[in-house]
Amino acid sequence: MSSLHQTLPVVNAPPISVDGIAKLTAQRKALSEQLGHAIVGQRDVIENVLLTIFCGGHALIVGVPGLAKTLLVRSLSRALNLSFSRIQFTPDLMPSDITGTDIIEEDPATGKRRLEFLPGPIFANLILADEINRTPPKTQAAMLQTMQEHEVSIGSKTYALPAPFHVFATQNPIEMEGTYVLPEAQADRFMFSIQCNYPTNAEEEMVVRNTTGTAVADLTPVLDGKEIIEIQKLVRAMPVSDEVLRYAVQLVSRSRPEDPLAPQYVKEYVRWGASPRASQYLVLGAKGRAAITGKLCADYEGVRSVARQVLRHRILTNFNARAQKITVTEIVEKLLNEVRPGA
């Protein structure tokens, strides 16, 4: 068995605190209410963003401009009382503009020159990588180490990032002019891909009313960094049965065309299936979903509730699929319909 598979979450965790779960559900409700003061509608988006935080992950928020993606993340930092940094990704952005760089400084006492590290905007608890797909892959790659190891290496030195550390990247649809497809290694580090859709007419009327007047949303912090870390520990301690874990792995493995049990449409239309990170995030997401809804263990429904967010940016279709206009969304829906729990 490979070391990657050995890192899957432990399934026989001890019973967790009922009071801890009740407290978390109350905190999640309070956070949703605070964010609702600044964001009109988008309830599913808010719920998935909070789930990302509680699970200790990162997320892509995908949607056309003007849907309050940036406002949501900025408001989240205020509700969580976390340090916040916004990085505007542009075609001319350099990796050092994100991570920081060594600069030469003169010691006033000795007059000698020395290298001093100047931290970049990545050194914050909550990072908004705004329009991440408007910068070339070379600059996007600067995020790889930060998102996985939560540290930055400059020369021979490594600097730890503050905890908790979360990256929320907004992304315009890749068909829009001036955008790049995220490299596979980069996309795989995002736990969720969260789809942000247009508001209803009634919601849009409220948005226009709120944003063309003088009122300013007043958000009150609900949690802080230490409490968030404790919540993340609680989520990881949620028990999950072997059967539920096995279902998550089967759902992911069937997305790979080389798998013997993969459906014919996967073999025909998929170039690359989801990685083992998808299995890990399905289980972790199911744990988080159970925790915020007051359940005492992860279940099949929890896995299915996060499957679309986990899989849609990890499955790559081939030319045959594009020629026949077969989308990743359709493939994921078929997998959810055909790969049933306990099968």
C-alpha cells in the first residue's frame, strides 16, 4: 500500500462531545447570519465557504464578475476576526509579489549589508486570490507550497505561515477573455470548487437597493483563530464507518478511465480522473457536513452532499467529450446516480 493511501483519515475515532457539536451548529448559524448582513442570497455558497473553513481547506469560488465573490471573502475575515490579505492576480504578477523576497538592508550599527526577508501578502490567515486564472501558470505555481505545507521557501530558508491559513480564490469562467486554465496540481489543492450563480430578481433588487444607498453592513466577529483551529480538530475527530469511507473511494476511483470498474462513458470521455485527494476531501467534507448539522458521525449523504464541489474541478474531459459537448457536471451526476452506497 502506498504512503499516500496510508494517510487517509482514521476511521475508528472515539465518540466526540455532543456539547461540542451543539456549540458548532450554533456558531455556524451565527456566522451565516453575520454574513447575511453583507451578502444577499447565495446561501449555498456561504454554507460551502464555512464548511471549507471548518474542514481546514481551501476553495475556488467560480462565477462571472459582479456576484459578490470578493465581498463574501472580505466579510468572512471580519466575521472570523482573522488577518486578511487580498492579492489581485494579473498577467504581470510575479511569484515574489505573492510570497515575498529577500532585500538588501544596511545595518545602521555596523554599516554592513545583509539580506532581510520582506514577507509578501501571503502571510495572513485568510487569503483572497482574486481572479486567480488571470495570471500565467508560472505565477499560480507560487501558491503550491503555501497551500499544501503552509510555508514559504525563499532561498535556503523556510518561513511558516500563520495558523489558521485558508486560500479562497475567485475565478472567472475559463471561456472568458484573458483567462488561463489552472494547472492540475494547483486545482487539486483546492478542497472545493464552489459555483456562484446569478441572484434571483428579488435578490438582485435587494442588492441594488443596499448598494446604492448610504447604509453600510456592520459585522460582528463570531469566532477567532484559536476557536477555528479547535473546530477543525473536532471535525477531524468525527467518526466515519469503513462502509462510508469505502463508498467515497469507490466514487472517486470510478471517475478514472483506467479503473476496471469505470463506466463506459468515463472510459470514453474522461482524460484524467480525480486524484486520491478527492477521496480524502469527500470523507473530510462528510465529517464537516455531519458536524455542522448536529450529527455524531459522517454518513453516505454527507459524502454525496459534497461530491459535486470536490469532483468538478478534478475530472478532466478529453477531446471526444468536448466535441460532443459532454460536461464534467454531467459526468459527475451520472457517477452519483450509478455508484450507490453499499454497492
